[in-house]
Amino acid sequence: MRGSRWRSGERTARRAVTGCVAATLGAILLTGCAQGSGGGATSLTVYSGQHVQTTEALVAAFERESGISVSLRSDDEDVLADQIVTEGSHSPADVFFTENSPPLQYLASKGMLASVDPSTLAKTPPRLNSPDGRWVGVSARVSVMIYNTALLKPDQLPTSAMDLADPEWSGRIAIAGSETDFQPIVTSVARTYGQNEALRWLDAVKANAGGHDYPSNETVTAQVNSGQVALGIINQYYWYRERAQVGPGAMHSAIAYFAPHDVGYVVDVSGAGILKSSTHQAAAQRFLAFLTSVQGQEIIAHSESFEYPIASGVTTAQSETPFDKLEPNGITVAELGTGAEAIKLLQEAQLL
């Protein structure tokens, strides 16, 4: 379906987690079988494209609360989506947990996801859930500009993502064109202006970025912060994570929003769905209910991922713009779809 889009800052951690799972899976399964023969205990396998640290915290809390053991397999969400399709009805995955909605929509379009319990869906605003109840929204992030404060002043920033195609930004912008986080913006442009205009925009943005088309949003953030490039497009949490890692004194950048409802001002939803092929449907439903519960959402609210909790009325504990104060483009998760439209355009622009 799509090429690999590693987030470089998480690449080693995700491989390490995947390696640990591979090394211990036999023991986990043996333990699960032994428990099952005596007391009917259940284990779940979760395929996760989400941030490793936050996911591990959620899993650990769920295991303590439920008594259900979880085998976690972390990788890029597109890699995992392709793996699930390849595995088909024999996939060991019970739950698929993603950073963005298109991979879930992709599996839903293939009829591979079970319906989520209505009581779980009710915890998240309907606009942030699967259009047909096949996955539930868990957290969110929003696209922003990051700019170097020594190179640009706030009144010099573009008001629209479309402005980034203008010649004045030649050599001054950074993108991570192969990142899944960039795809919703491309879809938003295409839905608003048509595919031909979206392709022209992509070609111009690529030309303006030049050698500043980076493999990850972490790299975009670091390069702008160090003054190697003036402006970039990222999701907001990358800037907050950079600040947490290097300290406020080492930050030489800031973030800003495009004009309200601009095509570049897009909310991305992270969600979770249950595979129809899972033989642990009840336990999987319980896991999704936990992710959207107050307890699960509070973990997200205080986590180092700096994503927005979106369920059970929980709000972020981090010092960032409150979610209900954002003024994003009105594109829906249904309109973002499977990401196929954006992927096609990115391939034509040779950004994938």
C-alpha cells in the first residue's frame, strides 16, 4: 500500500520493542496457554504504530487493571497495515493502534475491522471516530508551522500553506514529504483545489524545499531549531517534545498556526480498531474501552508524546493550545479516507 515512513527519533526504540517481542513471544504464548488451561486468562496482541513510550504506559496500566497480558508489536503504521493485509485471517493481531486515521480506514475498506462497542464510541466525539463505527478515536494532533525565531518574525509568516509554493520561500522551507503526517495536508489541498492544483502545489513546495526534504519530522524540527532552514511544517507535538528533550534555553524556534480553517491547518486523529479475525473479541473491546476511558486518557494527557486526549472529557495537562481552541480545516476523517489520494500525488511529485 505505502512505503515505509520511519520517524527517526523512534526508529531505534520501535525496532528494540519489536525485537524484544520477537524474542519473548514464545514465552508469552506459553505463559498464556498455561494460564488459560488453569483459569481461562486471556492475552492480546496489539500491533501499534503509535509512540512507543506512551503505548507502553497504556498497555502496562491496562494489564494491571484487567489482568489481561498484552504482546506489543511496534512498527511504522503503514508497514503494519500491509502486514495485516498479507496475514489476512491468520493475523495474530487482535488490535491495530495507529498514529493517523488512514491506515485504519484502509483496513476498514477491506472489511477487516470489527464494529466497536457503542459505549466505547460514545466516549469520543463522533467527528473523531470511524464514520461506520469500525475504529475509535483515541488522541489527536494538529499541523503547524515551526519557524526559527532569528530568521523569521511572526508577521513574516505565511497565512496559508498554499503560500509555501511562492518563489519567496525558495530554499527557506523544510518538509518531511514521505511522512504519513504530511499526507492529510496533501489530501486537504486536493479536496479543496482539485488534484491538478494539488500536484502543482506539491511540485512547487518540493522545489522550494530543495535539499530540505527530510526523512522525518524530528529532523525538520531540529533543522529549523538550529537555523539550518527558516520554516517547516510539522505536527505540534514534535516541537513540544524537542523542547522537553533539549530544554527551553536551547529552543531557537516557535510554532504558529495557519489562518483559521486553512488547508494546511489539519487535525490528525489517532485511533484503534479490532481485527475481525481476532479470537479475543471481548478482551479487545475491553482494551479499546480502556484507551478511551478517563484512566487511559489521563495517561495520554500527561505523556511525553504531547498528543491531545480526545475522549471521556479529558483535556491535556501540557502547556499547549487547548484542543477546543483550535480552528482547523473542516476536512473529516471520512474525507481523509485511506490516504490513497495523497499517496498517488506524492508519488507523482516524487516525494515518495
